[in-house]
Amino acid sequence: MAKKRIAVLFGGISPEHDVSCMAAVYLLSHLPDSYEAVCIGITKKGRMLFYPGDLEGIRSSRWEAHPDCCSCVFSTDSSKRGIYKLLADQTASFLALDCVFPVLYGKAGEDGTLQGILERSGIPYVGSGACASALCTDREYAHMVLGAAGIRTAGWFTVRRGEKLETEELAAKVEQGFGFPVFVKPACCSSASGVFHAENPEELTRAVKLAFVHDEKALIKEHIHGMQIRCAVVGNDEPEASVLGEIATLQESASSPWEQEAQSLLIPAPISQELSYSIREIAVKAFKVMECAGMASIDFFVTSTGDIFLNQINTAPGFSEISIFPRLWQAVDVSPEALMERLVGLALERAGVDY
């Protein structure tokens, strides 16, 4: 049987470009031998290149300087599922693909933009569709949908850049809703660098201004005191929740799809079996409500009284030796290779491909 050709798509125009490249190295290192790997990188300026080099080129950030790199585009003819390599002699060479595994984060990576292109191409791809990806990226609308489904989140409201809110008015809105301290974050930014903590009205005003550097609207959220718990969900129509992990770090400082090695991760999370079951049940419900597919990393806060608050859903989890998503599955003896195979299988299943 011929090997399935899997394209790992990495890089991108967001600040998470380098993190994406490291995720590609991890995936390519653990891709099962039953697959043929194809590397497609997107430069920081948005140029998409077919990369025929080795992992070291990606690891060292020199991949785009490879002499045999060439521009490429996805075919939008669903009868020809793959890419056209645009060669130096002005000719095009078609390369069929069985599946695309994107590890792109942030703008034009996990926000539905890329997913829409892949859906138009007809190529099966790992992860959620365009609508679910966009919905989970926009924290304002994600909170709306989760709240409508009866899934509890921290108190929140949104401020838009064009609104003329004075410090007193903004502070009054916080006090009427849930009180200080609060977290302020760009509504559509995946990077933890855009998350700010505000203890008082003056800090709130400054935090909102800083959040507007990253996005047109800022989400102001209630500070929930409690444990930060992460759950990894895998599946399509019948998703499965992983064992839970506790992230011992400042709240909301781990809101990006990657992790810092200094974070302390406890697997399994030191909570009761009953509480663990409840969190995993909510995670699966949220995955279905948001119409996610393939995979998602879901964060929760759990208070000392056992109250559960869903913090956020990331449809593009991190992949590295220290990333929490694969480590949660490794804790139950799912190897990185088996996880990759499962995710590709789910992509093919969702696309209706007989494999």
C-alpha cells in the first residue's frame, strides 16, 4: 500500500511564527513511518513555500533560504487535491496531498482563514473547520455561545476601540459586574503577551489601551481565584477527553498554544474523581457545542468550593516535548506517534475518505 502523503504546514505571519516552526519539527520527528511527509512553510511576510530540506533547516529558522524552496499554492479544484509548485522556469508542478496537518497559530493560522482555504481545496486537514476555528478564536463570541449552552464562564464584557469610555465609566461597569481585580485580553489574540492584569481603575484603563495594540476589541474578565486545569480533547462526533493536568502558574498567563518549561504541570490534577469527571464532561460538551473537530485544548478554573469555570478553547494546541496537549495523552500511554496517527485518521474520517 502506498504511503499517505501528509503536508505539515508551519510558520505564518503571526508573532507565533517561531513557535509554529518548532511544532513542525516535533510533528515531523514523530510522524509515523506509514506516512510520507511534505513540508510547506509560510514566511513572516506571508509567502507560502514548498520546503524540501531537513528538520535542522526548520529548527534553525534557515528553511526559507534553502536553494530548492519554491512558491506553491493550494489547488481550488477539488478534483485535484494538492498543491502546485511554481518552478523557476515559470512552469507548475502538481503534488497530490492526502491530508494537511497545520501547526499555525494566531492570525491567519487558527482563526478560520486557513481552514477556509483548505475546505475550498477539498484536501482533508487536521483540526476544526473554518467556522469553529473562527468562533473559538474570537473569545467574545465563544463566551456568548458557551453561555447560551449553559456552560459557566467567568464574568466578562467587551470594549471596542471606537467606544469613548472614561476611566470612571469603565470602572463602574466592572464594579457593577464582578469587581476588581480583572484580566484584560485582546478578544482575538492567542498570544499570552496580550493578557494584562488590573487591580484598579487606572491599571484597567492602561490595560485596555495595551490590549487595543493587538486587537480591535478587548475582553474584560472577572478574576477567578482557583486552580488552572487543562483538558485535551480528541475526536469528531464522539470526542474523548484526556486525563486532566493542573498548571501551576499565574492565571491566564498560559493562554497561548505553547508553554514555557518553567511551568509546573501535575498529571493527573490533584482533584477528586468526581470533580475530574465533571470537568471532562463539560470539556466534551463544549467541544460539541462549538462544533470543534479533531482536537482542542480546553482550560478551566476550579475554585476551592469546587465551582468550575471554562476559561477558553484552543483549536490549535501546542506540539513540542514540553507542550501540555501531547503530554496529557502520553500520561495514558498514547505515544506522540499514535496521537499523530489518530489525528490524521480523524481528519480523513471527517472528510469522508476511505482509509
